[in-house]
Amino acid sequence: MLETLKTLRLEAEDAVLFVTIDAAPMNLIGPELIADLVQLIEVLDAGSPYRVAVFKSADRDFFIPHVDVTKVKEYRQEAAKLTGEASIGLLFRRLSETKAVTIAQIEGRTRGAGSEFALACDMRFAALETAIFSQFEAAFGLTPGGGGVQHLVRLLGRGRALEVMLTANDYTAELAAAYGWINRALPAAELANFVSGIAHRIASFPTDGLLSVKARVNEVALAPVEAFRHDSDLFGEGVAHPETQRRMRAAFAAGFQTREPEMDLASLIGGLSAPTSD
Amino acid sequence: MLETLKTLRLEAEDAVLFVTIDAAPMNLIGPELIADLVQLIEVLDAGSPYRVAVFKSADRDFFIPHVDVTKVKEYRQEAAKLTGEASIGLLFRRLSETKAVTIAQIEGRTRGAGSEFALACDMRFAALETAIFSQFEAAFGLTPGGGGVQHLVRLLGRGRALEVMLTANDYTAELAAAYGWINRALPAAELANFVSGIAHRIASFPTDGLLSVKARVNEVALAPVEAFRHDSDLFGEGVAHPETQRRMRAAFAAGFQTREPEMDLASLIGGLSAPTSD
Amino acid sequence: MLETLKTLRLEAEDAVLFVTIDAAPMNLIGPELIADLVQLIEVLDAGSPYRVAVFKSADRDFFIPHVDVTKVKEYRQEAAKLTGEASIGLLFRRLSETKAVTIAQIEGRTRGAGSEFALACDMRFAALETAIFSQFEAAFGLTPGGGGVQHLVRLLGRGRALEVMLTANDYTAELAAAYGWINRALPAAELANFVSGIAHRIASFPTDGLLSVKARVNEVALAPVEAFRHDSDLFGEGVAHPETQRRMRAAFAAGFQTREPEMDLASLIGGLSAPTSD
């Protein structure tokens, strides 16, 4: 059924599936991308023939920038088709439990739910010179709803998780690696080869051991469903708040969800506090 | 009521409150400083008008060196006025839950309960060249009682938390950052501007989101009241032990709680094992 | 009774016990080494006279390479003599709770149960130029059974723990330190002096405080017995699986458990997927 995918391009090499996110113009998360992820997860959940899935982006500037905030209801409904709940947090948590080992190969900007998607993968490797990370929901008065809170606090610890989420700043790959947000930052020229190498290495090992290790790690480190659901609800309720709506309008007036302004989103969202003249 | 503070100097810039710890001669924690913290926390708990509080020191050599061990009972009684329990651990935990985002800006020595105060803040940034960290209670036969165990084990992991507390050594800002004790070490010349910048950035975001993120992070990463209370009790009971008392006398004979010897406290406490001739 | 040890050489300096692992030809874990560890732990459990135990290797290339996979039943039976359960995971967990502070001083290869032994120690310091770390069980379709899962996920976080265990790769001391697998990587020429220095420093402090800090840290960071038992059972059951047995035969044909091929074990186990001609 994967022939019907619109936003994901697939390329299989033995038991490794390379998945290129290609949701032009800039890989915002909308209902089509989520619908495709749902289909893909169903395939990965079946286990064989793919032991490893590598996610990368067709857009060199953006891995996934964040959700399309004009389509929250629509993409949530697509997520519900797999999990029964209208929440990408629970969908991403399902990805963390899928039978394939998942690796995010990140060259560009990875913010908001993009960061949360990467955090849901089993590993994250990023281009030292170009990758950018941000968990910026607090700039709009929101709590990250796709699992960012749960993963970041466990990976980074209380102080750095609070810094990352409360400043809503952009983080370089180097700092993201120092903080534990990603596994490692590698020179952009080496990244694809490195990821392909470990993907094929992992795929050469017996499935039973891979699944068992992943299950044992998840039992300790993957937050419970209730925690994901709580965060998801907080995000969903927060979106409707007047101040959040006002800041979103101001952000759109400043170019939110368009390519050039999103290159430096940290600056854009740093200027939303005063009412704007839009 | 903050006009009556004796050991904290306040300066407000919009929704950011800069709090300078100024408890001469060297910022030891005594009943006056705790009484002032109690007042301050009551103001921060009220939320508005301060979304962010930045703590720094008037003393360039000492952020907070540790408690005044001659006044344990007195400062504990001051803490009880807020929490109902004679424990600075529970007071510091209360600070971790206050409605302002708290940032420690650290230029000097930060040891014992000073480290625990910094750990209770939401973030810690330190001067690369001059800041020093130590959790040295074990050198006196004591368990850190102000939350140090709970925070360090979660931030640093088992091995490094044990190293830090069992060696009772001094740690540079660089090593403290590598271990996760602090968020980041920055050149001293840049520190104040950096902290002010993120403080004002955070303060420009809606209060609801800040509080919600903080609450969700605390739910995972802030140890329960019982754990703080247990550590606090261990410290309180330990202070009375004969060997702890003997080591404190030896330490005082070597200049404990005076300025010059405290510059290199790690050496001082490394020499307490043999009975001294005081 | 420690006069009867066959694989551990002891040297006491005041309250510090230096333990040199000397199980020629290459320090594989077998029944003799486990029997000796059982005896040693019984002595350390008694507390005095040893407040600190430092573990190092007589073999400059190998700290502990891993278990002797031909003697799983035998070494497990030796472990049961202390804990009542045939599991080195539970034995290592017991070591983590012993009354001495334990430090691993690592100069060579430390893989599989060798990594798990090091992780069971309270601290780990390694030679920057020569130490190598690997948790490679998944290459044979196995789950690490000696506590590696429990420690690595807590120290490294979900992403890096999965990377380490699923790639089954070799990690340098520098990367192991960056990931939190070890406390610190130090130049080989400084390592012994550094470890001896902190060992004697810790040993100069009162026993009560050391034990109390260790107990409080373990309460948070040492996984429960049930988790260790579960992992141990998974390993024990997995060893009998046909594909695991096939890979072990292929590994032995390629020199597994002999000195030269084990110098680059990561390459050896990377080539086991295709049936070999042994």
C-alpha cells in the first residue's frame, strides 16, 4: 500500500528503508504527512522486511520545521486513524515502539513537532554545520504536545530541558549534542555515509535481539502513554487561548510558515510580545 | 514588604527581577539570608509582575560558599516559616516550583548548600574562568541535605554524582558543564549579557506556557518531597555525630568559614582525617 | 580467606584496596573469576578495613573482554553462591551496593559483561588513548544480561543507549566520556595517579557519610532487582537460540575469544550475518 504515499519517498537497501520526507514547500506537518506516517508505521510494525528505517529530508534547509498551525485538527484526525486518539504525540510514541530501529539523519532546521519526531526516533545524527534544533512552543504560550517535554527532560535533565523549552531558542547541532538532544553532530560531508553504515550494521544483526533491547530500553526511558496524552491535551487546549491566537497572527504577519523568515525563526518569535500592527 | 530585605538586593527590569546575594562577609547561608529568601519566594509565588528571577552574587569570589554550620538550627527555623518544616532542602524545593523562572548566574565559589541552591534554580550559567562547584558534605561524614543528592543523581547519573559527592572535590565550570551540573560555562566577560538576554526573552513569552512547561518538567525531574525530607533529616542527624563535630572543629582551626582558606576549600577538607592539634 | 584468590591480585594501602584482575590469557569472565569476585564482595560487604576498592587489569589490552560464552552455566553457578541466583547481573548489582566505594581504572578493552562490571562500579575512569568500550550482545541476537541495559539507559539516555547496544560498535574513551558511559577519559600516563589520589581522598572521609551518600544515590539510580533479573533471564534464554548459536560458531571460526581477533572485535562481529564456511 506504500505506493500511495504523497510526502514520503522510500528507497530500500536490503533490510534498511531510507525514508525521505518530501512535503514541499518546506516539510510542515499537515494531514498528508501524518497520513503517510500512519501508513509507514503500519508497515514497520509488521517487522520484516525492514529492520532499520532512516529518516531524512528532501529539503536541505528544513528537516521538519514544525506543524502547520492552521491544520491542527486535520492532522490530528489522521493520527487517530492509527492510535484511536487525535494526537501526534501518541502517534510519535507509537513510532518509538515500532519493530524497526529508527534513525533520524538531520541536515536542516528541526523545530517544534519536527524536534519531537526526531526525539521519537531511536537515534539522531545531525550535520554539524547546518542542523538547527528548537522546541519553541512556549514562545506562543504553549506546552510542547508531541512528546518533547517527556524526551527532553529525560535526555537533557531538568535545567537544560527548561532552558531549551523556555528560551525557545535555536540550538546548533554542536550544542544539541553537548546537551544530549541528539546522539552526535558529524561533519555534513560524512553524515549520510555514517548513518548508512550503522543502519546496515544494525540490520545485519538478528531481529530478536534488536527488538528485545529496544523494548527493555523503552520500558525505562519511554514515558507512559498518560504523560504523552497529558502534554498533547495541554497543547490542544492552549492553541485556542486568545494570547496564543494573537501571537500566531503576529507571527504570520512576520512570515511564519514561509521559507525565508523561518530560516531565523528564533528572531521572529522573539519579537511577538508587543501587539503588532497587522 | 521586600523593602526589609537585608541580604538580597533587588533590581527590576520589566518582568525580570535581578536578585543580588549580598550577605557579607562571604554569603554564608544563615538565618538572615534564609529569612530573605522566604520573603522573596512569597513574592515570586504570586507570579506577576516577575516572570523571571536572576540570582547573582555581590561577592566576586563566592556565589554561596555553604551554610554557616554554627547556625543550622537558626536558619532551619527561618525556612520553616514558609514550608512548615525546618529544612532548607524543602525550602529550595519550593523555590523550584515557584511561579517565576529562576536563573543562577554564577561567577564564584558555589559549594554545599550553595550548589544546592543553584541546583534548585531552573537553570545555571557560570563563568568559565572563575566559577567553582563542590558538593563536599561527605568530607564531614554528612549527606547533602538541601537537595544535592536528588538533583545531582538525576543530572549527572550515578557514576558522576557519586564521584562529585564522595570526592568532595572542587570542579571547574568547564567540568561542571561537561557533567551536566550546570547548563553552560561561558566566558566571564559575556556571562551577564547572556543571562540578561535569555531572561528578558523568557519574560517576553506568555506566563501560562512558562508555568505549564515548568510544571510538566518538574513532574518528571523534581524529586518528591519525601526524598528531600529524608536527605534533610540525614544531614540534620549527621551534624551531631562526634566524628562530624571533630572534623568541623579541625576545619575551623584550619580557617573554615573564613575568606582566604575557603578559596581552596578542597585542600582544607582533604586534610581533616588525622586528629589536629587545635 | 582472600589468600585463595586465583584471578585477583590484591594490594592494600591504608583503607584503599587495589584489585588487579589477572585471569590470563585475557581476562574473560569464567567461573574462577566469578568465584573470586564472590569472595571479594563478601569482604567488601563487611565494610572496614577497606573503604575504597580500585579495580584494574594486569592485561594492558583487555580490562575484561566479555564472558567466556562456553562457560555461562558454570560462572552463573558461582554467582549464585553469593546471591542465591545464577546471574552475574544480580552479582554485579550486589557489588553496586557493597560497603566499599568502587572505582574502575580502565586501560584496555571493556566489552559485554566487562562493560557491565565497570558500570556496576561506583565510578569509571579510562585511559584516553587506549581504553575501548562496547556493549555488543545484540550482534549475537542477545540482550545484555549483566545490567548493561539498566545502567546505560540511565546514564546515556534513550537515544545513545540504543545506539551503543544496537550498533554493537567499539567506542573510544573520549566518546564514552562524552556519552556519560564513563566518568572521565584521562591521559594514560596520568590515570593511575589520578585514581589513586581520589581513592585515598575518599578513604580519608568518614565511612558513615560515604555509605549514606551511596545508599541515597542507589535508591534513585540503581535499577530494581527485578529489572536486573529480567535482563539476565533474557540473556540466558537467548544464548540457546539457533541463530545465536550459529553466530557464535561463526565468531569462534573468526577467532572469537582469542587475543588478536578480539583486538578489533567490532569488525569481527560485523561480519557474522552471512552463514560462514566453518
